[in-house]
Amino acid sequence: MPTNFTVVPVEDAEDGDNSAGPAGDSKPVNLGKSYGEEDDEDNLQGPHSGDDSQRESSPFLNTDHDEEHYYEGKNMALFEEEMDSNPMVSSLLNKLANYTNLTQGVREHEEAENADGVRRVTVMVPQMGTFIGVYLPCMQNILGVILFLRLTWIVGTAGILGSFAIVSMCCICTLLTAISMSAIATNGVVPAGGSYYMISRSLGPEFGGAVGLCFYLGTTFAGSMYILGTIEILLTYIVPTATVFKESEDAQMHNNMRVYGTCCLVLMALVVFVGVKYVNKLALVFLACVILSILATYAGVIKTAIEPPEFNVCLLGNRSLKNEKFETCAKTEVMKNNTVTTELWSFFCDSKYPNATCDEYFLLNNLTEIRAIPGLLSGVIRDNLWGDYGKAGKLIEKNNLASVPAQDTSNEVNKPYVFNDITTYFTLLVGIYFPSVTGIMAGSNRSGDLRDAQRSIPIGTIMAILTTSFIYISCVILFGACIEGVVLRDKFGYSVKKNPVIGALAWPSPWVIVIGSFFSCCGAGLQSLTGAPRLLQAIARDGIIPLLQVFGHGKSNGEPTWALLLTVGICEIGILIASLDAVAPILSMFFLMCYLFVNLACAVQTLLRTPNWRPRFKFYHWTLSFLGMSLCLSLMFISSWYYALVAILIAGCIYKYIEYRGAVKEWGDGIRGLSLNAARYALIRLEEVPLHTKNWRPQLLVLCKLDSDLTVKHPRLLSFTSQLKAGKGLTIICSVLEGTYMTQGNDAKTGEQNLKAAMAAERTKGFCHVVVASNLRDGFSLLIQAAGLGGMKHNAVLMAWPAGWKQVPDSSVRRNFIETVRETTAAHQALLVAKNIDHFPSNQERMKEGTIDVWWIVHDGGLLMLLPFLLSQHKVWKKCKMRIFTVAQMDDNSIQMKKDLQMFLYHLRLDAVVEVVELHDNDISAFTYEKTLLMEQRSQMLKQMQLSRTERERGPVDP
């Protein structure tokens, strides 16, 4: 083996040199060629090799002076492990500079065309590790609008203890779901394409489609929530004068949110449509905004222990006042030795003079100014332990401060008090807060970009959840320990000069939070509008939901144009609601339903030990998935029981639609293994206890004949089967081919495919099988004996009457039919023979009138009564009435027989007309007579089965 080798920087070769390979900048070179493993001729060339020999003369580095600059700043690692353990600082900074929160598929759409518009193919090599690829995207998606706009209000309303309970429940729910998702990620190779691909390929098309669409709807409504948060920040804190409508405060806010929200949605949709590369370039800016805002909050908390910020709250009695329009918290002030009224006076009195008529409560109570943020060491945490819920329009008051109530409260709405804008209760706060812990699938959405997805997804996702949970829980405690309760309950910060409450706490300025949260919400909204259409496009391209096929198409470079339009339409619905607090519970339901499916599927697969369910995530146990499933379901109904019912209905409809109408997909998923285990368990249970008479139903073995072209000769037999069974119970459609399996094997497979096609055309649900036997009699005998499995075996045989058997010279037709009758009877099974089956109605026909006549000659225990009843349940025979004719001898009491039969039908809950026909003994066949009167003598009756009165007169039938 040659000892010489060349170390080259890893980069796409542009001059035809294949030594570097197409791995990219950070992928180590494959040294196979250098060691002569792939191309020995090139390595063994002599001096005549020209340039190649010149390169080989240097044992380590290429000495070409024209390319010396080529190696500057390159990582010269020999092996990939060295790059992981000893990365260059420039490499890390380069990854951060190229950070994006978009998935691989999104970037590939943009990179499919170069600057000249010519399509090119790029080999994408997964390069991202756990930190850049999973941890940071999850952090960015979890921390967002709720933290900056609603967490302080939740702490003030629910109290520290109630908020701690809310945050803990939601964080534990997402942590348990992340553990289940980690089990899915480590159960085999993680496919590129994100959470939908990972879950659907592991759980099957039904679960995958339901989870995918719930995830899509949740992501779409999340876009609405982020846009509403963006507009709320814009109109409340940045440009409060930019209002279009001049109505009452609530109506004005809602209408302005609708107008500006729609404009913002259209603008973001245009950005996404033109190219997501612009969103990609701003990803690092959005991430920096989130991190800087959180750091500013913690810095402000630390500063309160040293010097509390200069934000004061003005209280009239114990009521909080909006102080954005006045500076002095006093009724009067002294100016130039004269006592004059303040700006606040004019809000409660009809003039600015001291003798003016003023509001009663204003006159009875004094004005007090307290610090809005007393600080960590103030002891305010004791006052904020418990919640303070109230109805919409309730005044926000300081609880431990006394005031004198007024008699007249009719004009309080027009005064500058701070009110509750909505009715608050614990379950509402759960629904509003839960969107702040979603985003745990941001890392798995980048599965195609990860160097080791099975390792990165569990570690990165769980670490991000633990980090954000710590941030949320610490914020709950710190907010309650630093800020006055009356300020915490002020949702929009009216009592602190109309600054966000968390902004009043932040250092060095509230504008850090305002600007940071604004860009954070903008970025989250753009990411939602970018990711949701591609998720819908992926579902549509899978073909599991035929209705969505149109959304699988897009622009020439793959951009999901139609999916983007639908996403914008659904997102507009959320914006028209015009309330972040009303939209948040909606997306909470869809995300919780998505998490519920993930936990449920993992728990069931683990409990039933499906064959291909072998996750390598060592911290996973089925109890965690079961606990996560229970917690998801509980949070759904805690947040909003009616939204929960709607979400369950939507997910259930999606599941059943995919099950019945979706395309057949085989992805090697665990649900198929789960079905096998469930079927095995049910079959074993069926054999443990004998079947009770009440549960008896005809389980049919249908003997179907194939013609010379291997097509079904009597398709109406399948129609009659579906009408008789209506999809209930067991149906086995079988046929027999004469010959040996070695020669007729392909014909048997073709016949089975034709049987399946005929069953689908006639809407017959069941199983089909074609066997090859030396003759038809042996084949039918084999099927009668061995068809079915365990407790799922047939108890009745359905076949067509042999057509033209009298005219056929070959007696084998008659013999086969008679032998089939005998073997069915010997197997203690019922035999149904359909005569003139080709004249029976198809499933598309409707019998407008008529009767189903039953000649109850042989007392068979009620089978002849059950069959027409089952037929009458089908839409084809629904309008037909049932008539039962029974035969009596001349000396029988016909009237009493009719009454007894009517009572018998009454107990069977059958509606039928009873007719008794009196016949002489000579008119009743000997077979019927023996069968009716001597049921216990079955063996003797079987010996006489081939004989009838006519046959005894004419002699035996030719064999």
C-alpha cells in the first residue's frame, strides 16, 4: 500500500480534480483514492504522468505556488471526529452567521436556481449539529409573543402559585411529548422532511395525516397569533396614534387590529412568495432579538435589587389609574405660591377650578403614588402569591389598600381607571399560555439538515425544553417578587406610562423589549407562513388525502403557491378574530391534539410490542407516553372544552377519511405491526370462550367460480354477499383452479387480483383467496375445512346453483355440487345456494316494492328467518316486506301454529307476515319429513340425503 497521501481542504473541485470530492467545506476528504483503494492506476503512474507526477512528488501538501492562498483559513483535519472535537473558531462563527430557522426543503427551493435563472442540482450534505440545528431553533420558537406580552399579566391574575402550576403543567406536557418524539426519532433512520415525515413514516398514514394536518392548522393559527402580537405592539407601544377607526376603545382596537393585521399578513405573504431567502437572511436577527430581550429582563431584575426603576403607579383610593396623559399624581399642586388643580383634576371634575363638581369617589379618596417595581428585596412576593380573577370591566385595585366606596358608580367607565378587558379564570389562562411552550418540533423539522438526527433531535429538543422551562419558571417567580400586583394585572401597561410591564422591568430601557418583541413576532410570523405551506405541500404530495392533491403543486422551483394561498386564507380567519387571547386557545387545541396522537401511538406500540418498534432512546418508557397523553387530553378540556371537542372531531374525521378514502401507503410503520398484534390477541380471545347463540351471525365462505379469463363468472354473487353482510362479520371469497401450484401459481395470483378488483367494484369487504388443487372437489373440500383462522372461521357456505347442470353431459358438475353439499353438512355448517344469481339486484339498484318469501319447511333453528332480516337492513332490500310460509299437516292446528310462530317472531324482534300452508303428507318430500321430525337422527338422514321421492321412482342417478 502506498505511504504517500495528500491532505487537501474539503471543497467542491472546480478544476476537475476529484481528490476533494463533493462533500462541501466542512466534510473531511475520503482518502480512499490516496491509498489506492479505488483507482490504483492513477496512483501507480510513473514520470510520464505529467502534472499528476508533479503532485505525487510532494508527500503531504500540494506545492503549487498559484494555489497557496487556497489553504488559508481551511480546516486541515484528517478525520470528521477531529472536526467535532476541535472545531475552528471561524467555523463556529460561520455557522452562526449562516444560521437559519428554515428547513432544508425551504432552502432547496430557493437554491434550485442560480443568479442566471438556470436550474442546477446541489448536493446537500447534512452539516448541522445539536446546538445550531436543534437547540437554537427550538429556543427561538418556544420563546416569543406570550413571554413578552402576556406572562406578566398571567402572573398577576393567577398569582405566583397559580402561574407556577400553569407553567409546570404545560412544560411537563411538552417534555413528555418530546420524549415520545425522541423515541420515534431513534426508532430507525430519521428521514429528511421534518416532523411530519418522521411521525407519518413511523406511525402510518392515518396517524401521520391526522398529526400533520393538526400541526399544519396549529402552525397556521400560530401565524395569526404572531401577526396579532406584532400589530398589538405596533399600535399600543410604537405608534399608538396610527388608528384608522375612532370608536370606543375596545371596538377601535379590534377593528384596527383587523385592518393592520390583514395588511401585515399580505405583506408577509408577498415576502414568502417572492423568496424565503429574505426570511433566511433575517433569521439571525430574529434570534438575537429574543436573546437580547431575555438578557435585558434578567439584567433589569438584578438592577431592582440595587436601584428600582423610576416607574410609579398612581392610585385613587385603591384603584389604578392610566397615567399616560398626566404627570402629577395629585389633585392640586402649588405653583408660584398659588394652589392650582392638576391635569388629573379635569378627568374627574367638570372644570379646572377648585369649586367644580367632581366625581364622588374622587372626592372621598386620596391619591397615592407607589413604586411600580419595588424590587427583589421589597417583600412584594407575599402579596402576589394568590390570584385575583375577575369579570370583564372589573376595576384593577390594590388588594391591601383601603378605600371609601362611592354610591354612584354609573360613570366609572369614562374615567381613567384600568379595567379588565376580558373575564379571567384559571382555565382561560392555561389556553392562553400553552402556545408559549409549542415549537418543540422546530428541531425535528430540520431532520434533513442534521449530521446525526437520531442523536441531535432528542438531546437538542429536551435541552431546549429544559432551558425554556427554567426561563419561564424563573420569570414567574421573579415577576412576582419584583413587580406590584396591581401593575402585573395591567395587561397593556396603562399604569406605567403605557409601556409593556416587562419593558418597565427591563434594563436599560423599555424600548429593548418593545423593539425586540416586535421583531421576534415578525420573525415568528414569517416562519409560520413559510413552514405551514410546505407542511401542507408535503402532505398533499404523499397522496394520502385525495382532497389536498391540488396543494401539492407550486412554482417551477417547487414553491407551494396554492398551499400558501390556503394558509393565508386560514390565517386571515384568525386575524379577523382580532384578539390574541381568543386565537391562542385555538392553536393550543391543534398542538395538543398533535401531541396527543404522538404520545398515544408511542404508548400503544410499546404496550403491544409491535415488531418494528425498537426505540434506542434509553430514557423512554411507555408510562411517560401514557402520562403525556393523559396530560394533553386534560389540558385540552381544561383550556376549552368546546374547542377540544372540535379539535377531536376534526382529527377523528381526518383519521377516518384517510382510512377509508386515502391512498394505500406502506411505509413499514408501527401501526401495521400494532394491527397484527391486536388481531392475534383478538383471535386468541375468540377461541377461549365458545360463541353464544345470541352472537351467532353467518360468517360466509363464498365459493366463487372463475371463467377461462380468470375473471369472476357471477359478480352478482359478490353483490348478494355484501347485501347480506353489510360489511359486518367475516367474508372469505374463494375460488379453485385445477392443476398443480407449480404450473398454475401465476394464474392463482392473477385470479386473486381479479377477485379483489371485483370485490372493490361490488363494495364487498372481506378476504379473497385462490387455491390450486388436482380437482375442484378436493379444492372445495380443502376450503371448507381450512378457510379462516382460529376463532375467525366461517360457519356458512354460499355458492351459486350450477347453471345448466341438466344439459351438461359431464356428470362432474352434479357430482361436485352434491359432494359440496355433503361436506358442508358434515362440517356442521349452513349452506346457502343462490339460484339464478345473475338476476339478483346489484348494489346500485333499489327494490321499490316486493316481498322476501321464506318457506320455512325445515325447522333449522331460525337461520331462514335471520337471512331475510339481514337482507332487509341493506338499502337495496329496505322497502321489501318479509313473508314467512310454514307447512302444516292436515291434522295440525293451523291457527295455533300461526299464533306460536307470530310469538316466536316477536321474541326474535322480526317484523314479518305469517302464513300457514296445509299440505298432505304425500305432498311433503321424504327428505323434509325426516329432517323436520327426526332431527336427532342425523346420521341416518345423511345416508338418505341423495334420495328423494322422485329419484326412488325413477331410479338412481348416474354416477
